Amino acid sequence: MNIRTSIKYKLVFPYAFLIGLISLFILFYFPTAIEDEAIHSLENRAEAIAEVTGSMLYPALVFEDRQLIAEKTRSIGRLRDLTYAVIHDQNGNTIGEFNLEEAKKANYGKLKSGTFTSGEYIRHAKTVLHATKPIGYIYVGFSLVPLHNEIARARIAVALVSLVIFGIGMVAVIFISTLVTRPLSRLAESTKLIAEGDLSHRSAIRSGDEFELLSGSLDSMVDKLETAKRQLSILHLGLEKIAGERTEDLRKEIEEHKRTERALSESEMRFRTIFEEAGMGIVLTDMSGEILESNEAFVKMMGYSESELHNMTLQELSHPEDMRDGMMMFSMGTIDSSGRGPVYTEKRYIRKDGKIVWGKLTTAVISDRKSKSSFVLVMIEDMTSRKIADEELHKQTRLLGGAAEAANILLTTENFNDAIKGALRALGEASTVDRVYIFDNVFAPDGSPLMRQTFEWANEKVTAEINNPMLQDAPYPNEIYETLSMGNIFTVLTRMGSPELKELLEPQDIITIMLVPIFVRETYRGFIGFDDCHEERKWSKGEEAILRAMAGSIGGAIKQKEYEAEMKAANEKATESDRLKSALLANMSHEFRTPVNGIMGFSELLMEELPEGKRLGMARSIYTSGKRLMKTLNGILMYSQIESGKIRPDLQVRKLAEMTESSLYPYIQQATARRIEFEFTILAPEVQAYIDPQLFPMAMDQILDNALKFTKTGSVTVTVDEREGRPCVVVQDTGIGIATQHLEVIFQEFRQASEGIGRSYEGSGLGLTIARKLVRMMKGDLAAESKPDEGSTFILSFTKAGWEDHLIDIQKTQVSQAPAAGNKCSALLVEDDEANLQVASKYIEHLCMVDRARDGISALTLAGQKRYNIILMNINLGDGPDGIETARAIRQLQGYKEVPIVAVTGYAMQGDRDRFVTEGFNGYISKPYDKGALIVEVEKQLKNCEL
């Protein structure tokens, strides 16, 4: 009894424990597993939504289309269970949001990249890149509160199920154990006897079940027990090894199977999310093109319902012109049936409403190994808007080219009528209209405005209307004059115009007309018109802007023509005035010089014959007055010759010291006679300059005469020197000096520092004016420095001669070999104008070792031979590649990706700076520029240069 009871308990307790464990396992494992799977699914979904959103918003982020981004973000908010979605630009500013307050509660900005689950949210952040640079950030998230509530309800249900299973299991175990242990007790007694060695004992169980069979088999088993025992020990070791190996193999197979199932499940979920929620159309077809499945985006793109699409093929949706013979799939382009990769193409589809949709296709063949069949996955990006924009841009570009050609014709054609006709032809061909014409605005005797056709271009498809009498001195339709005279463009479809306008346009077969006003000197002078006789045309704002600018050019040509007529009349008048002035000056010279010569001659004779006394003083006064009069006359005549352009400088290379010394002798004598110290110093004896041998002494005479006139005591010093690379003559005196506010006045015609009735010194006020003009005619300059009561300094600077060959030799040396190591950065100066090349080189030679190139090809060659720290690039380089093309080519060379390239150009219109920065230039300087501006820009670009 005790044995039976013991076996029963041994059966009941383990199975009860096992059932309890199973119930607990069900209670805790399944809800937890479901929760983990759901969280993992939401994490994958968040990642998929972010990826799809990044692809969908990529063009909008690149072009900074904030309105499109906001709209797309709101559409993303309609996704199932999505809690929030936030879009940032590259600066971290919010440009699109759905449920921003919930996103802030989730502290979405703390996560910079990837997926993170904590607390009540699943957050995902993605960075959108363009050319390796961030252009935007996408944040999406799901709330876990609904999931937690659902799992709590599941736990309660599972707990009830586990409790029921445990109760049923316990009842079954007790019942089964009772049935089993009763015959088993009797069998155990027999087995005990046999185990004790009583092999003659037999069990007498007649239960009619397996225990009876077991009892019968026990006797035969005893006979073979000894043999089996021996064999069992041998087999035990082998079975143990085999069982272990097989168990390990089964464990690995089970784990691999679980991983495969999990990966397939995740892949299917991710694909389904992308398929259903993608912003582009996605279609799954069989190999014949029949549509098996399509997403919502494709349904909206084609305008059909989903059920309608599933009864169609992609061939039926394709544009007939895009169907080509011999293709496996007409609707998708050439497909790589071997499955080696996706195929990309562009084609057209026809919507249900008949409109054309341009699509960019990505096509791939998908094989199902189980069913041994293939499918085609087609992803279609709607490019209709982009194609329309490209076509509009092409039209504007063509029109802009025509406008440029027309403007060039207006500028280069001398005959006005030929220029206007050529310009109209260029505009007509570029704008693809049928007629282009110009009407002048004229007035009737009663003052009412009339329009008169003066020029016309027409293609061969329409008749010309230039000789139509209805268009000569015809009254304006009311709406046209009011619009044009206010400076606005008039455009209309003929069928939508007023009856008066239809009566004018329909006989000319005009379907669409556009009229652009022409203004000359802010006065409405007429209009330029464009007729389309074949289609109803809608003019874009860009085209209107181009044609408005062209109308301005035509107005400018008209104004130029009027200016030329006015200038011709003024020039004829000026020529006659100049002839009269020359004749007057010639007569004055003769009439003055003859009597003055007599006066000075007789006064000189009197000075020789008269004894000391008042009469001798009178004679000297007469002589001095004559010299003063001659000096004034000579100054006026010299100034007149300079102003009339009759003096032509002949620049020659001369040593400045020698030329200066030869001009000093008369003034040394004057200084000695007046007991003024005169010094001549040569600091640059060999320096050469471009000088006119005749004009240089004239300029020196004016400067030296001025210095001695205003110096009563002290000294006059003349120094030949070289300052800032320019040869110069410095004339310094210790005279009365000049106030700062008068330094520029003294160089003006007939002006002195002391003027009016009470002026202190004699003179016509032309000396310094003539001197500066003569120096500047020799490509030099004259400047003054002075302080009252301390004296004045006049500096005559000239162009240095002989240094161009020196620079050319330096350039040749630098091209053939790298410069010697030093502490300066290296610069490449690309400029086709020799004067600008020399000026810029001298400006920055203290900052950089300068190599120079005259064209883009030479610049590219030098950049390939040597790495420069900065490149100064002119834009217009004559024949060959321009500065923009050269800069692009240099950027492709190794080591030049980050080297600063500065645009140095004469293009200085509004928007040019932004244009060159967009083209990849690091800096911009417009001509003309001064030394300081160039140095500041170079130093700014070289701030990271290692010297």
C-alpha cells in the first residue's frame, strides 16, 4: 500500500510541478514575447518611415522648399499609430512638424541618430545627406502607452487561461496516476523477486492491457537479461556519444530555423511598410506586365482605382510613343531577366483623365524559389513637375540666348534699321512665335494716341502684316493703351478678348498675342508685339521678364539713335567752336608777342643806358611786367593746347636723374641770386622711367618756378628716388606752405590758395594745373604734401621702365622649376591683361610668391606642376576656357579641393557675386580695385596658410 501510494505521489507531484511551470511560462512568456515583438516591429516601422520620408523629402530639402516639406510632414502624420514627426533643416530649425508638443514630451531632439526605446516612446532620428553634407534631420516616434495597455489586458486573459490549464492538468494527472499505479504495484513485486534472483517467479497480471503484455514479456526478458546486460554496457558508450552529437545538431538546426523565420518576418514587415507608405508609386507585376499589386501613391498618380488597376497591364498605361518592339516589358524599359540588378529608365504614362505623367522607373526582377516563378517590382517616381520645369527652363534659356543675340545685334550693327530687323528676327526664332513687330506711339491732331507699325519679322508659315493699312495710324483698343502706357505687359487669348480686339486680331489669324511696352527717357514710345498663330500660348513670368528687358534694350537703341543725332549736331558745333578758339588763340599769341617783344627790348636798352635813379627803376618794372605777361600768355596757350588734345606725348625710356639734372640749371642761378639754398640729391641713379623728353622739362619748370616763388628764405631740395616701385622726383621747399583744405584747389584751373582782391601772390593759377596734366600724359602722377609756414613737397611719380622683362624672366623660371623654399605662400595669378597682371603682382608680392598665367590652359598646366596656396582668377580670359571652366578643372586636380580660388573680374552687376560663389569660388573682387582691397581679400583667404 505504501509503495502504491509512493508511486502515485511521485507521478502526481512532478507532473503537477510541470503543469504549474507550463502555466507560469504561458503567463509570463507570451505577453512579454508579444510586447517585445510589437516594440521591435514599431522600431522597424519608425526606421522605414524615416527612410521613406528622407527619400521623399530629399529634393525639397536640397531646394529648400519649406512649403512642400510642411505638406509632406502633415501627410506623414496620417500614418497609422505614428505619434509625431518633425523635420529640421541643416541649422536645426523646425521646417515641418506633426504633433510637435508630443515630440517635445518625448525629448526627440536628444537623439541624434538611430533608434532608441525608453519609457513611453520609441524614437528614431535620421540625418539626410547631400554630397556628404547634412541638409536636414528627420525625427519620428511612436507612443508605447497603447501597447502597454494592450499587453496588460493580454496578461489578465493569459492568467485566466493558465489557471484553467493548471486545474484541468491536475485532475488528469491524479486520475491517470491511479489507473497506472494499481497494476504497476503488482508488476513491481514480481520485478523485485526477479531482481533478487528468483527467475522462476512469474507475474500473474490479467488486466487485458499493456501491463498483461508487459508481464508476459518479463519472463522472456529474464532469459535474455544476462546477455542484454553485457551488450548494454558496450552499446551504452556508443549511444551516449551519438545522442550527444545528434542533440547538438538538432539544437543548431532549431536555432537557425528560428533566426531565418525571424529575419523573414522582419523583412516582410519592412517591405510591406515601404510598399504601402512610400511617397513614390510601387507596382508588382508578373512577367507579362499584368498588375498584381499597387500602392496608394501609384493609384493617385494614375487616377484609377486599385480594383481598376488590377485588371490592367503596365503596357496599357504606357504612352504609345514609348512602346518599342523587341522589349520583354514594354512598360518598364529593358529588364535584366538574369536578376543581376535593378534597371533605371524614364518613360511616360497616360492617366485616366488623359494627362501625361512622366515617371522615373527603377525595375527589378524578383524570383520566388518555392513557386519557381518570377515577378517584376517597379518603383515609379513622378517627374512630371520636374519635366515641365525643365521644358520651361529650356524655353527661357533659348529665349535668353535670342535676347542676347538681339542685344548684340543692337550694339554691333551700325545701321539702326538693320539692327532692329536683326533683333526682331533673333527674338522671333528664339521665342518660336509667328510674328514679332514694333509699333510706334504717335498722336492724332486732336491729341488722341495712335499706333503705327514700323518694323516686322514673320516666319514662312504666316503672312506679313507690315503693309496692312489697318495697322498704320490706327487707334488703340481701349484695354491695350491703358495697360501699356502704365508700363505693364498686355497678353491675351484672342477668343477671350473684347469684340473690338477680336475684330483686329482674327483677320491676322492671331490666337495668342503679347505686347511689351517700350519706354524712352521714361516716356511711353510704343510696343514690341509677339503673335502666335498656331496655339494658345501661356507666357511664363521668366519669359515676360526677358522680353521686358529686351524692350528696354530696344528703347535704349532708340535713345542711342536720338543721342547720336544730338551728339552729331553738338559735335559739329563744338568743332566750329574749337576752330574759332584756335584761330583766336593764334591771333592773340601774335598780337601779344609782337608789342611785348618791343616793350621788353626797349626797357632792356634803357636799363643799360640809364644811370641809377627812378628812371632805371621804371625801366626794370617795365621789363619785369613784360616777362610776367609773357609767362601768363605761355601758360594760357599751353593749357589750351593740352585741352584741345593737340599735344601727343612721345614716351621714351630715360634715366630720371639725368633728365632732372638737365632741368635745374636756370633755377639754381635764380636761387643763388635770391640767396636761397638749392640742393640736388640722387638716391636712385640708375632708375629708368617712361618720359617725354620735351614735356618733362615743361612740368619741372612749373614745379620749380612755383617752389622759388613761394620761398623767401631757406632752401629748395630736389631728390630723385624710387618709392613703392615707382620712379619719382621730389621737390621740397621751406616756403609759406599750403593749408590742407587747399591741397586740391591749387591743381584746379585758374585757382590759388590765396584768391580774390586780397590775394598774396601773382600768377594765373595755371602752373600746377599744367604740371599735373603733363605728368599724367606721361602715365605718371603729381601729388602735394604741405603744412602752413613749414613748406611744401611736390612728388612727381612715373612708370618704371625695364622691369617687365625682369618679371617675364621670373615667370619663366617659376614655370620650369619650383621656387626656393621660403616663408611666403605661393599664389597663381590668372589674368589676360598685361597691365592688370603687373599691378596685381606688385600689390601682393610682399605676401606671396606670384606665378602668372595669361589663359586657362597655362593656369591648368602650372597648377598641375605645383600646388598653390591661393589662386586669383580673372573670369574673361579671351580665347579658350574662361575663368569658371578653369576653376572647375583645377578643382579636379589632386590637392586643390580646399585651395581658395578668388574671382577677380569686371563683372560687377547685382547678383554676380552670388553667381561666382555658387560656381565654387571662395572670394570675389570687382574691378577696378585698390591695393588695400586686394591685400585684405588675399590675407583673409590665406589665414590658414602655413608659412
